[in-house]
Amino acid sequence: MKVERRLKLWFQNASGAILYPIYGQGELSQAFYRRAAVKGCIYVLRMPVIALLVDKDSGCYKGVRLASGQDIFSQKLIIDPTFKATLPSGSSPPPPLQAKLPFFSQKHDRGKIVRGICITTTSLKPDMSNFLVVYPPRSLFPEQVTSIRLLQIASNLAVCPPGMFMLYISALSNDDNQGKKLIHAVMNTLLTVPRINSESNAAAQSETAESSSTGPSDPGEGKPTLLWSALYSQELTLGQADFICSTPMPDGKLNYDDLIDAAVKLFKEIYPEEEFFPQTSSENPEDDDDGDSFPET
């Protein structure tokens, strides 16, 4: 009930029932960087890490070397779990590093997540703009072994041009081809997919016809027409050493609960004496009121 009261208080003028980042999920990293900059952190654009700096005597991590040649030293390193460090050919690591080297390249794959992005000019449901649809296993075709999620987001969340709608389709799969068939099955069922003469799109249409029990999509009354689409797959990987931490990969869920839990755990490991996002008193006392009263709408 407290969460419900807070949502009503903070989001009384929200544009929809779904809590979704304005301008898409890509803005979450921007928000993190901006907050980090306020705390004195340095954010460098377009400057990849080309090497890890390791102490020759202890084999422990010391820092990183940027593409510009600059060395940055730190006690801890947080990286993408897909990052792999390899030794130059012909080089032999010192004995202390030999024991730690497997941690740099040892990764644990947890399958793949396949995603599809579609743009239409018509909502799948005429009376709704933002909603979620879940297709249970075998609901689209007999070979469907996993659930498929579809999230429709309207232009009021600034993820697509005005008057258009974005369909975000995702499914977990261990195989790229099977994952693409899952995405094409949803597209073929809900959308009118124009027949394009290009070889790449013709191949995609062939996969769609094979994956869906309804066959190739035909123009139908009230069936939105696909304007643009993109499909891609991403491996779900885990990897961590004692002095190098990795953040979790995006999973098949639409919320950020697991990512937040992982961030809290990681923060407590690095800063055990610090409080994670300490509460601050608001300048407006009404914002701190936990009562049942709500502003008039």
C-alpha cells in the first residue's frame, strides 16, 4: 500500500501505466554518469580500454591502459562480463599471474536473449497505447518452448516519432536461429509485414513462415503495418575475479529488480562502510508525508 501511495503521489500526471525511462533504456547509463560526475567521477567518451595493468610480483590488478596511451590506476575494476583479457602471442606471464590468468578469460554462459524492435503507425489495441503481452510456451506454434514478451510503447515516452508505436519483443533461447523464429512468429501473427524484394528480408520472411503456425502475414483489417524492424541476439555471460567485478547482463525481464539487487551487493562489497543512496530530507515537507492524502487532480 505504501508503494501504491508513493506512485500516486509522484506519478499522478504520468503518461501511462508502465514505468519506463523517458527516451528509452539507453538513458539509464546517462543518468548514472551524470550522478557519478556530481560525486567527482570522470566519464570518458569513446576511449576504449586496450590493456589491463597487473603487478608482476603479486599478479594483482593495478589499473587499465586507454587507447590514448594513458594509464589509470585503481584498487577495483568494474567491467562488462563479456570483456576478456589475453596475453600477447609468445609472451609468458610471471608465476603469480599464472594462477590468476584463468579468471580473466573464464566466462559462464547462461544462454542468449533474442530481441526484436518494430515500429508501426497503429496500436495493436486501438484503445491502449502502452501495454505488455506475454505468449506462454506453445501458444503461437507447437515448437515454441519458451515464453515471449511483447511491450508496446507509444510516442508519449519519447522512444519513437509522434504518432508511431514501438514494439519491443524478447525471448530467451539457446540458439540464434530458434530465437529469431520466436520473434518472427510474433511479428507474423500481429503485423502486416510488407514483402520486400531484398535477399536479406526475403530470408527473414522465409524464417517467419516456418516459425508461425499461421503462415506469412496478410494484410488484414485492424492489423498494423510494419514500418521498420531490427533483430539481434546477446549472450548472457557471467565472470568475476577477486579484484575485478562484473555487472550482470541484461536478462529477459522487463524490470530492473535483478540489476538493482546486483548493484546494491556490488556497492556493499566495494564500500562496506557506506550507505547505498542515503535518504536526504526534502526541501518541501509535503514530499515526505506518508499520509493517505493525495494532491487533487
